[in-house]
Amino acid sequence: MHLFHERGFGGVGVDLIGEKAGMSGPAIYRYFSGKDEILMTLLDEAIDRVLMSTGGQFDDPREELEHLVRGHVQRALEERELISVWTRERNSIPTAYRSRLSARIERYIDRWVDCLHACYPNQSRDVLNAAVHATHGLIDSTYMWPEKSLRTAGLAEILTGMALQGLEWLGTDAPDTATAPTSVRQKKPPIAARGNAAAQPQGA
């Protein structure tokens, strides 16, 4: 995990993995068929840990949504190296492993989309799916952050709050963004602009 995080999947050979594990490179084949299976094992572990943090059943979809966001944030901050492998190396998986992994990822995404649909029923599933990926992108990007930023006090709450506030946009009366991006952009000026407009006389 550390080597894939540090050097990327393509930059790590079996001999180096064996050296870091305190054995010869060929000895790795006693446990794994090769580097591909090691990567797949790590990605499965990443999914397992995220699912453990976000599991549960809820009667209130908004309570479930906050639980999903907090659980994902927790894993991203506590498992940075694993999340970096998960985020960067999914496309490195050989075809033989992809269908099973894709099915697990899709089930996780579908749970988010179902929850968002219960919270924001006026939005299409395509828009909700895009919102899920945008939210995960915000949270998972922490693996690239400098250490100083990661030491920010209350970082988990900051990420959780930003994600939830961003998703709240789905509840506005804007039309489906997939069909009218221009009208959505024109609907509301930036916050700073709205503040300045309030101080200006009509017609300014």
C-alpha cells in the first residue's frame, strides 16, 4: 500500500515489494499470483473499510446522507494511503478483475444516489450520480494535500459541512442542470456579488 501510494502501481515491482516485506521478490508468489492481485486485494480492502464506515439503515434520508458523508470523510482522513491507491489505480486493474470491482463500486454509488433521490426527488438520477462523484472527489482529494493542511483543526467537520452544503444545492428550485446549465448559472450571482448588489440603488 505504501509503495503504490508513494510511487504508483506502475513504478513498483515485485522485487521491491518483497524487499519491503522482508523477503525475496519470488517469495511473494507464495501468497499472491502477482502484483495485480496485490492491487486488487488493496482495492477490495478500501471498499470494505468504506462500507464498514457507512453501513446501517435509516428511516430519515437526511440522517442517512450525513452518515454517508461522515463515514466517507473518516475513511479518507484515516486511510490516506489506501484511499490514494483506490483513487489513482482503479484503471490499472486487469480486465479479469474489473467486472467484480466495478459491481462493488456501482452498488456503493447507487446507495448514495438512492439516498439523494429521497432527499432531492426533483433531480434526475443522472444529476444525482454526478453529484455523488463530485462529493467523493472533494473528500478523496485529501490524499494529495500537504501535511500542514491535514493538521487543520476540525478538518473532518469542515469537509463534512462543505460536502453537505454543496449537496444542498440540489434542493434549490433550479431546473435539472443536465438540460439547462446556462440558466442555472444566471439564476444566482456569486455570494459576494449579491452582497454588493444589495447596497446599490436600483438600476445600478
